[in-house]
Amino acid sequence: MTKRTRLFLTVSGGILVAGLGTGLVAAYVGGFQNLTLIGASGPNELAYVPSDARVVAYANVREIMDSELHQKLQSLHQSRNGDGLARFEAETGVDVTRDVDYVVAVLGGEGTVSGEHQGPPLVMARGRFDEVRVEGLVRSKGGVAEDYKGQRLFTYKDAAPDRNVTGVALTFLEPGLVAMGVDSAVRAAIDVRTGATASVTANEDLMRRVKEANADGNAWVVAKFDALVNGGKVPSDMLQRLPAINWVSVTGHVNGGVRAAMRAETRDETAAQNLRDVLQGILGLAKLQTGQRADLAAIVNSIELGGEGKNVSLAFAVPIEAIDQLANLAAARAAREPSVDAPAAPEAEPVPAP
Amino acid sequence: MSTRPPLPAPPTFANGAIRVFSLSLSEMLWSRRTVFLLLVTGAPVFLALVARIVQGSGIVPLRVNGVAVDGASIFGMMIWVFYLRFIVPVLGVFYGTSLIADEVEDRTITYLFTRPIRRGAVLVGKYLAYLVCTTLVVLPSVVLVYFLLVPLGQVARTFMSFAADLGLLALGLAAYGALFALVGAALKRPLVSGLVFVFGWEQVALLVPGYFRRFTVAHYVQSMVPHAMPSDGVVSLLQSVLKDNPPVFVCLLVLAAIIVATLWRAANTVESREYVLDQ
């Protein structure tokens, strides 16, 4: 064996060993995502979310409102939504399109797989709010202010006994950060703030997925799958047929159009392969069905099935042109449907008896 | 009268194969065929490097109908499109068929066969040299592509499938190499037959419903790929709809059987066949 052959073997083998070694170390320590050099792990407001959160959702309202897509939708539906937003602004002083930067929504961990309810919801919104005006509105609706661990908390209980509502609450966790939701969820957020309980940032499983989702889009949901199907909203027959899914994340990026991706992490690789096979079949059928429909074919052809190991991913894009086409289609269909106010067709003259 | 020293015993089959291996490895590595090998395996590395540079400048390197494709998915697509469908079978054909055919063509086989080494050991030694030569070029290329495309944060999640990729590429090279070593030992124009097998028979058999696919190497190699098959056309769509993936242990058993059986048959063919050199 010549010297240069030995050199070649050493270099090639070295690359191979170094690559495998790096991968092994990464797999052993759980990846390099905890290095601070590599990006942020999600919105800072997660520091107020209890560690047992099972669903975390985020929407960058500012980016979505500024998007070309929103401008287009607004021009289409201005009359329908304009009144609601104007009334909300008149009551709270908050213009959703200008004053809210982003929203974080959380479902807590009290729900059980077989339980009748999901965990308590909590919504946090970051933006510019007139705290005095919001407080006045809450009081005018019958809300009560109280002090909870040094934090001013507004609570409201529905007077109707048949509604079985445990009560809702609202507080400003920081200037410009409002938290609202079920009373227990808001109190739990205050507990986390005071350090009485751990935050979700200590939940490595969830945070790893949150970080990946946060890097992918300006709106996302990361959820334990059983938290999503709690409450009997999904028929038990369907649940039994679904592959064993542990985690689900849905990310969307809204700009000129929409691109979205859904990722599922199954309990094992067989379940993932089954899910991929089912989706691949559905995708094939959808492509065959929409072959003649140019408007839908663009969307269906953009669907990309992927994933490896226990992961399954499905991504698709709706370009702005497709949204235009769909809007035109809806408008044409609406024009074809008879209006409620349209005059009834004249009744036929009775035929004289022979 | 002086007695002549006894002749050394001829090397065993394994020793003979190892001697041919060490002789053939350098020969194979620094041949003109290696330039082709480097070009073929360098292309994905170059593309991955371009993608990395593009990504570094804030531009998404690949979009499918407007959807940004992440690095791990691009890597999966490259494993399918470049390595499994092209590089592995093509290297198997080019190198495997030439193990004996080149010696016949260059009329150097006589020199090998007059050595005190079994003819079968010559083929096995050359096959081992092919295996080391190709795996040590193809696998580092895959490693480079992987680390260029997949962000460090996703390495832990994707490492097992990456390791599986390396394993099945090595297995694919071994299986195709052994099969085409037999073709090279048995047929007069092995390269043409090999190309017809890879780009004709295998492509058609994978698309035909029924049992035909079981008579291909690609069926067993592709059944173990941990990445989703890219849906890049009608052929892929048909393949994905018609696919019937056997369990991994079945694939491993069949591939092992292909390697052992074809290599054994090739060695036997070389032992028994009379190679007539063109004058």
C-alpha cells in the first residue's frame, strides 16, 4: 500500500469517524440546541407559563396584520369584521391591528385523556394597552379587583348558575403584557412569576419543539396530542384508528400567501410509517382528484410529505394567486346563489279545464 | 549433492484474498475511474455547499411550490435522488463489472492467475478493494452533505436515520458490487448488461404491481430508507402507491444472501471459466 493510499484512507476514515462521533455526542447530550449561540427558544412570555402546559400557541399579530394576505382579506371582508373591531376598540381603546404585537395562548395540564375538560386556558397578549381604561371596562362589567401575591388581579364570575363557569381573570403581568383566562390559569401564571412554581422553560421536551416551531413561522401551535383530543371532541372510534401520536406541532408563515407545516411525533417508528403511508395515499388520491382543477391543483401539488424515524411532516403552501382565485370563485358562487331579498318567481297561470 | 530448500506453502484463500486486496486497492484508488467516482460523489457535496452558502445569506435554498424545505428534508431528498437511485447502483455497475473484465481486457489476468493464489481469492480480494474504495469515498461524501445541510440543533433528532443511511448505502454498494462482480465474471459484455439491469429492469420492475420488484436489489435497499420518498413526478407517485415494503430484517437477510450467493458464484465462475484473451 503506497503512502498516498494510506493518506487517503486516513483522511476518508477520519471524516467518517468525526461525523459519526459528532452525531453520537449530539444524540447522547440531546442535541446542541441548548447552546445560547443558536437562536432564541421562543417568546419571553413563556417564562410565565407553568411547566405542566400541554398546548402552547403563538401568533405574531403584528407581522400577520402587516402581511399582504391580511390586506387582501381585509379588503374582501371589511364590512363584515369592521364593526366588531371598532366596537372592541371603542370599549377597550385597543386597536387590534395596531396595538397588539403578539399573542401567546396556553392550555394547562389539568385535563386528562379520559377527562371531560381540557386544562385551563390562558392567553397573554403583548402590545400597547390603556390599563386604566381596561380596568374601568372590567369593573363596569361586574369584575372585582383583588390582590394576589402582590399582583393586581381582576376577577369576574358569571352570575347565571346554570353556566357552570369557574370564573375568569385578567391581570397585567408587566407593563404592556396582559394575561387573561380561567381564574386558576391566571393565578398559576402569577405563581410562576413570583417563582412559587416552575415555568415551562424547564420543560425540555416542549421547549425543544417550541424552538423549532418558532424558527419556522409567525404563527404556531405545539401540543401534546392527548391534550388536543381531550374532552370527547374527537369521536372515540376515530381516536382508536389514529396512530399513536405523542406530539403535534403546526406552524404557519403568513406573508404574501400562507405556508404551513404540520409535524407529528409518534410513539414509535412503525406508527410513523403507518401515518406516512395513510397520508401518502390520501395525497395521491387528492392529486388525482384535483388534476383537472387548476385552482386547487396548485395547492395540492404544493403539499410535501416528509419526516423520518418517529416524525411525520406535511407542508403546503397557498400562494397569493391561489387565494385570489379562491376569493373570485367564492364571489362568483355567491353571485349565482339567489338572494334572500330577491322577488319570488311569479306563479304559473292555472290551466283552464278542458 | 545439495538439497533444495522446500518451497513455501501456497497462501490460504483468505491470505491470498488479502494480498490481492492490498495490491488492488492502490491500483483502484488511483485509476482514471476514480476521477469519475470523485465527480459523482463530489456533486452532492458541491450542491450542499451552495445550499449552505445561500442559506447563510438569509435566502431559503429550496422551495417546493413556495414552501421552504428544511435542511434535514433536503438531505433526505439527496439520499434518495443522488445516492440511492444513482450513485450506489452506478458505482456497483462500473466497479463490479470491471473487477475481472478489466484484467481480461488489459490481458493482465494471466499474471494474476499464474500466481500461487486461488482464482476465487483474486476475485474476492478485488471485491474487497472495491468495497473499501467506494465506501471510503461515498460515505465521507454523505457525512459532508449531512453536516452542511442539517443544522446542529437537529443533529440529535436525525442522527439515527443518518447512521441508518450510512449503513444502507454501504450495504447497497456491497450488494450491487457482488452482483455485478458475478456479471463481470460470467458475461462477455458485462457493463452493458449491468446498465440495462440498473436503468432498465430495476426501474420497470419497481413500477409493476406484483412480485417483479422482489427480483431487484433496489427494492430491498430502498425499503429500509428512513426518509420519505420524494414525490418528484409520476414515477415516484406510482412507486409510493405501489410500494410494498418488507420488514427490515427481511431486507437485511435478502441483501446478505445476495452478497454471499453472488460472490460465491462469481468466485466459482472465475475458478472454472477459461478466459480467452483477444489477440
